[in-house]
Amino acid sequence: MSHVRNDDVKIYAMGGVGEIGNNMTVIEVNHDIYVIDAGLMHPHEDMLGVDTVIPDATYLIEHRDQIKAVFLTHGHYVNIGGLPYLLKKLRAPVYGTKLTLALLKESLKESGKGFIRTDL
């Protein structure tokens, strides 16, 4: 008996490749989108006037209705620091360990950029 599936699966990094920080990976299965981490990166010295660098989330914003969840691997800012900005534009459940979600809640409070989800 064969269990071959013909799902359309795409995996791509939106940040964090070849750099320290900005971690974000997206997995698409058919038309469902899952985001793994949404980090930030501190600017390079030649980025005058820039306080924070986050991955370009234009694609995610354009396809926000397809996002099923955000999964956080751990609570370092290179993995969660972009969420306060991203959650202003997207609404999706966020999953992680209790510690990671507690760190995210504090980050959301401190940034004032996002909204605080009561279901975290």
C-alpha cells in the first residue's frame, strides 16, 4: 500500500542566512503558511539612523490570510525580536515554550509596537 502525497511544499529563509540575527524561515504546505521565528538584527555600523533590522515581511503581509501559525524555537532576540513589528500586521497563533512566550510578552510590552495576545 502506497501513501504518496503530492503536497506542494516550499521552505525558504526570509532572514538569518549568512548573518547573525534576523532569523525567519517560512514553510508553505499547499496554501498554508507556517513561520518559524521572527527575529531581529542589530544594524551594521554603516546603517546610520537605523535602530533595528527585521526581515522583509512583505510576502507574509500580502498572504496574511494563509498564515496558520508562528513557531518560536527559543527566546533570543535574534529569534523573537521582529515579532512586535510583525504582529502589528499579522494575526496568527504563536507557539513556543513557556519561557519563550514569557520573554515575548515582555518584549511586546517594552516595545509598545505590537499588541499583547492573551492567548500566548
